[in-house]
Amino acid sequence: RQILEATPLLESFGNAKTVRNDNSSRFGKFVEIFLEDGLICGAITSQYLLEKSRVVFQAQSERNYHIFYEMLAGLPSQQRQRYCLQGAETYYYLNQGGNCEIPGKDDAEDFRRLLNTMEVLNFSVDEQNSIFRILSSVLHLGNVYFEKYETDCQEVAMVVSATEIRTVAELLQVSPEGLQKAITFKVTETQREKIFTPLTVESAVDARDAIAKTLYSLLFAWLTDRINKLVYPRQEALSIAILDIYGFEDLTFNSFEQLCINYANEYLQFFFNRIVFQEEQEEYIREQIEWKEIPFSDNQPCIDLISQKPYGILRILDDQSCFPQATDHTFLQKCHYHHGTNPLYTKPKMPLPEFTIKHYAGKVTYQVHKFLDKNYDQVRQDVLDLFISSRTKVVANLFFGHAQVMARQRSLMRRSSTRTRRYKAPTVAARFQQSLLELVERMERCNPFFVRCIKPNNKKEPGLFEADVVKTQLRYSGILETIRIRKEGYPVRIPFLVFIDRCPGAAGWALPSQPGDTTELWGQRLGWGSPTVGDGNPSSQPHPCSQLFLKEQLYQALESKRCRAHHLAALTLQRYARTFFIKRRFRSLRRKIVLLQSRARGYLARQRYRRMRHTLIKFRSLVHIYVNRRRYLKVRNQHGKCPIPVLLRRQELTRREVVDVTHLEIPAELMGLLEAAAGERVPPRRGSQPLVPPATAPDPQLTLPLDINDYPMAKYVRGHFQVRWAPRPGSGQLFPTGRQLCGESLAPRPRWSSEILRFMGDPGLGGSQETLFGNYIVQKGLSVPGLRDELLAQAANQVWRNTNVNNEERGWLLLATCLSAFPPSAAFDKYLLKFVSDYAFAGYKPVCQRKLMQAMARSQLGAAAARTFPPSLLEWTANRRQASMALDLHCFNGEGSGVLGTALGRCLAVGRGLAEGWRGWSVAMKAGAQWAELAGHDYVLDLVSDLE
């Protein structure tokens, strides 16, 4: 940001309005931007030949530097009074050009932006005040006027406006008397004394203007150094340099500044010619192309005319500046004498103080008025001493630094010169030539790019294009010359490989297809070069050529052909793309139409099916009524006094049967128990009334594991059984076990597998036989832990999508009873929980979910254990009705309570107010005269099961 903010600051102090540009740069700026890892890390700004004469003189319709007008427009009234400032029209240094305003430029807003820029660049308040003091003193110096009077037969200048002298002295914190002497007397130092010589009015004005120019130029140089110290790179890095320098100038009055500016442009044009034209021809020679050198406008003679030793114009000017008696007229006469016959130099036809030089951009006439004064531009020692003694720190440092620079130059000159030769201070022309040489040397170390700015008109109006003005700029900037040499030569250069990639298809040539067909051989076929030269000796090889040179006409023909091929390829690509999209849209539309037709046909078919089904149901109902009536009459006739409910019970049991399972074998001991249970009769309980048990409602606080969807039953079956999930529901098929299950290698067990099928599908089971059969299967799982997961998996298999409701209900009853007796293993619990949550029958979902979640919670605490005995009759009844159980508990103090659920001990302890549920309680059950007592970790219902 600081680098960017430095630009408007330097523009305010270095740009001004001219006849051709409202924001013309009046100094040369060379900005070197340093980059580190692709980021800007610093910058260095160098400034060349600030137009100091603009501080004291402006031509008609021109302005001084922007900073003066911005300061007068933007400073608050208190500061303006402190610096004794008024309007811009009241100052001689600002009103010479006429209009002090620029349309579209807000000087006050620009000044506020300038203050923000100074804050970003870390200018302190004292430094800003010192800058405004120096600028104000320059304006007040311009209003110091003189009048002449005679003394001792000599015309002497006298200061008229003493108030302005005091104001300037106060602003710069110097002595008013010393300042007045500095501009009205010339001091000559001898070995014994100082001689004060009064100046004429013209010399006094020159002395006043010299101080103003020196103040402003030193301030501008200090600002540049101040910015460089702030943004100077911390270490060496790659850099990109930008040179923004004044263009060629041909004004109404061309003075010493215009000669230096045009000399700089002449030298840069020479550099441009050498880079563009000379290297152009060298490249043709290097690439072995038959080439006839094309002449171009070489401006070396013009450069020699201006700067060549010993009689260049600037050299003559430096020599004349060393002679006290030399004048602008003597300088002009020497130029006429040495260059009168030079075709680039023209003397005036009339005896006028001017000469004309034919530059590359055209002829320019220079007026030699004050050439010597502007070239000498040395600050007198008495002026240096005066301002070094200033109480303003910035002013004193400016002149002290300038004095040190002059002292170093003086010491260097004395070391390099003889004793008899006097010290000669470097002139403005000499310093400018040295700076220009250093600039060109820095540019030669870089890879230069040239940006030409073309003005559409000289009236500074938008939307106006003057062809003559543009043509003139194109001519003297060398662009037309560049176009000419490009046109006569080979303007198009394409590397061979790039040309092979771009043009063979368009030109109808084929790429090399064989492995040995290299680029060189391919180039020989095209006539680009021959492997031998001279007498055909293969050892003499030509210089390797790297690129193809083409005339513009041939290149345009090739490009036209290539564009045509690309156009056809694009059309083909578009055609296939449109075909693809249209086909895809057609398929989508056809799919939608087919779907709509299928839905419509399905709807009509369903309507027709419903009508037919309704008719068939009515017909079947009539047939069933007739058949059942015949069967009823037949059974009544056969059994006579057999009760009707018994017959209905037998029909209901028959409906349980999905397939015939009565032929499946069962163990003899189980068969004996079933026969014994069939002969028992449950005595009716007198005085008891059956109650409707509360159904087990879904627990709203029940939270399933987050990863429950990652455990489908089919995944478990594929990993532990030899078949995929699952056999046809209700078909009587079971999973063949052949993989490791719960740590055991299980062989097929047809006996207990057939018992599950017999339990679910035997219509003869009922009442106590059903409970006894189920407990027998549960006891198998309690006895052999390795069978538990397989029992649960086989039961889940038989209930999955079972089409027989009665058969499926009995299967879910068996599954819930098994879960009451033993939990699944940790490898199987989530799979079973996922299956129960998705496919549970009617009210068995909350029952099974609660049992599984409790078992999983106990297994995480390390307390998971199976029951000792199969479930009791109470549990069978609760599971069959999907209800909760209630137990009557009696304490030894005579109190009684009813507790629901299975965590009996914890509920009882909490109900009695025990803080810690594992202390201070015991459960005992009395059956007749016998007491049975449980430990705290046993199951209460195991006592009931044991007694049963």
C-alpha cells in the first residue's frame, strides 16, 4: 500500500498542467519494484531532471506544480493564516499562465487525499508542517519585487516588498537581513575578506528565482529519498522496473529544459532502434536467412551533435559555463561556428538568439535565453550558510545534505585534476548526461518492453481524433519505422515444433508417423535446411535453426486455412453435441411417455381388477357360505353333541399351518412332556376376575444407536451362513450353518431346527403345551451358549415377511421369549435390533426393543448374563399380550407394594428412600413353608420359574 500511495504524492509535487496535457509529468521517474515469492517486497524510485524552471515561470495556459494549488485550496483557514497564504491569483509564481484551475480537478479533495497519503507513508505532523512552510515560502519569494536606483554611477536593485522578505524569513526560520543580502548582493570570497557586490534588478530576480528553485528541488529530492527509505527492500530479489519519462516536446518557447528532454528522448529512441531494428537483423543472420539489410533512421548523428566531445552542443555549453565573461550570445556563436555545416543543425536566417536541431521526431527551434544560468545552477556558499543556520530542522537538513554532496564532488574533482587546474563544479547538463547513461545501462541489463502513449488530439478533448496529430506521433515514436522494417522482413516467427502443432492440419501436411522421422528430417522435407553445406561433407553442419520465418501474407493464408479447419471441427463437435442432447432429450421424453402410458394402463388395469376382485369376492363368499353350511351340517351330524367352540378352535389351529410340519420329528422326552401337559387341567380360580393388562407402549426416551443403519440382517447372514438372506418366508427352510458363529464351528442341527418349525406351524399346540414347547427350545439356548445367536437368527428368518399372520405371531412370541431368557452376543445385537425395529409384528416392536436395549446396556457394563431357568408362565402371558408384568411384594414390616418391570431391587430401594441401591435390601420368596432368598445379582423371576 505504501508503494501505491507514493505515486500520488510524487505526482502532486512533480506533475503540472501543460498546453498538451493537464497532468504532465515534469520529471523522469524510474521505479524498480522488487518481488519475493510473487509478492511485492519493496521498491526504489529514481527521479531525473525535475523541471525547476516551472517553479518560477509558466507559459500561457499552463500551471505550476499541482501541490501549490492543492495546498491553497485544501489547507484550513487557521493554517493559511499561519503561513500568510491567500488565493492562487495573488502569487506571481502561480498566475503567469492565466487560469489557475483545471476543469474536472478538485484541488481540495486531492489535498485531503495527499494528507492521507502522508499518514500512510509515516510523515509526522512536524514534517508535514515543514513541507508546507517551504512551499509557502516559495510562493512568498515570488512576490518579492525590486526597483532600481543609482549609486556611484551604478544601477543597483533594492527590495520594495520588505514584508514578503520578513514572511519568508519567518517561515524558513532564517535571518531577514541575511535573506535580503542573499538576493541583492553577490559575495566574492578572497583569502582575506568577503566582497559584497550589489546586484542589478535582473540579477536580483535571478538570485530570487534560484533560491526558490533550489528550495523546491531539494524538497522534491528529500521526498523521494524519504519514500525510498520507507519501502526499500530488505534483501536482494527479482525486480520489475518501470520508466515513466517525459515525451518529445516542441513548444512555442523551447529553452534549456526542452533541449535536455529531447536529448533524453533521442537517446532512448536510439536504444529502441538498437533493440528493435538491429537485433531484428541480427536474428535473421543468426537464423541463416538470406537477408538484405534494410536501412532505418539511425539517430546517432543527432546524439553526437548534442553530446559528443569536444564540440557537442552540451559540451560547448559546459565550457562556456566555466568562463565568467561568457554569455548566451557567445555560446550561440560557438555553436554556429562548429555546427553551421551540419545537416542536422540550422542557423536562423535573421540574427536571432536561437538555433534549430533536426531530431528524429522533427525540427525543434531552441531559444538560448538564460541557457548558461540554467546550466550552471549552483547554490552560492553564502546562501548555503544562511539556510544551514535555519531553526527549521527539515530546511537545515536539506541544505546541509546538499553542501555535503557538493563537498564530495569538489574533493573528487580535485583528486582527478592537476594542481594548477581550478575546481569546476558539475553542471546540470553534465549531471543529466551521467544520469541518462546510468539509466540506459540499467535498462540494458533488463528485458525491455516499450509502451507508446498516443494522444488523439492536442485540444485535450474527449471523442476527438486528429489523424495528423496521431500520424506525427507514430512517425517520431518510431512505430512507422518498426512497421516498415517488419513489413519488408519476416514479421512472423514461429518455433518449428509450435508450427508443426498448429499448421500441418490446415496446410494439408502429415505429421511424422515413423519413430525415426525426427523434426530435423521433417524440416528438410519442407525445405527448411540441408544437412550438408559446401561440397556435401556431412561433417560441416550449419548453425542450428530454431524457428520458421514467414511473410505476413503467407501467414495469413495459413491462419485462414487453420481457422477454416477449426471452424469445421467446431461445427462437427457442435453437430455431435446437439445430436447427443437431442437424443438424450428424446429418450427422456420417450421414457416419460412410456411411464405415463404404463401408469395410465396400470390405473385402468387396477380399476378393472378391483371390479373383477369385488365380483369374485362376492362369488367366493357365496360359495364359502354354501360349503361351510354343508360342512357344518356334516360335522354336526357326525359328532352329534360336540360343542361348537371346540370345532372353531380346531379350525383356528388348522389355519396356523403354513406347510405340513406334523411329520417333523421331536425328541421323545419332549413328546412325553407334551402328552402329560395335554392331560392336565388348570383348576379355575374362584373369586378371581381377569384384568386387562397395560400394553407395553413405545418408550419416547428410547434412543437407538446412531450407526444402527450400518447393521442390516442380510449383512450378518452373508457373513455367518451359507445362504443369502433369506429363504422364502414361511417355507420351512432354515439357514444351513457352516461358518464360525459366536466362536464355535456349528454343524447342522436338524433336530432343534425342526423344533422351531414345529412350534410355529403345529396347529395342535395350545395353552400349556405351547408354553412347554417354547421353554424346551429356550432351555436349549440356555444350555448351549453357542446356539443362542443361531436360535435368534433362525426365528428372525421365519418371521421375516411371513404371509401367515398366526404363524408369524407365534414366531415373534418365541423371539420375545428367547430375549427374556438370554441376550444376543455383542456381534449380533445391533443386527437383531435393526431387524426388530424394521420388521416387528404389531406390538412386539417395543417389547423386543426394550429387551434388546437393556441387554446391550448391561453388556457394556460387563454384567450381561443369561437366565438360569426358562421364562415363567407370567412372562409367557406378558409376552403373548405384549404387556407389562406386575408382582406383589410384601416387606417384613407388613407393608406391601406393587412393582412393575424387572429391575425389582433398584425400584424397591429407590421407593424406600435408599440413596445407594446396592445396599440394605434382600429379596426372598415364600412357597408354603419354604423360603427362597436371592442374591443381589440374580433374576427374581428365576425363582418363579424354578418353582413352576
